[in-house]
Amino acid sequence: MQKLLLDLAERSAWTGAQAALGLAVVELADVPVWWAAPVALVLASAKSWVAGRLGRKGTASTLPATADPASLPRGCRW
């Protein structure tokens, strides 16, 4: 249950950060607000790139393997 809550917190934090950064960028650039969506998509792609290098392979998590709910426990062979 703790790993699930940690995963939910990580996903919520990334989504909130992407939305906030998207809005901040369009405000600073003084462009229409609809540009926030493409900016947030670019940030989501950047997060995926980072997760591919930091997180466990095959998952979209930036959490280490020990805290990632998508990671199987050691000794489990499914």
C-alpha cells in the first residue's frame, strides 16, 4: 500500500509540475495560454527521457527500483 501511495504522489507531483511550468512559460513568453498544452507535452517527453535514464528500465517511473511499485520484488519470477 505504501508503494502505491508513493507512486500516486510521484505521478501527481510530475503532472502538477508540468502544468505549472507550462503556464509559467507561456506567461513569461507573453503568448496565448493555449500554448501551455504543447509546452506541457514537451515537458512530459522530457520526464520520460529522464525516467528512462534514472528509473527502472521498462517503467515510466523516476523512482528507484526499491520504491517503484512496477518493479517486481526480488525472488519473484512471473
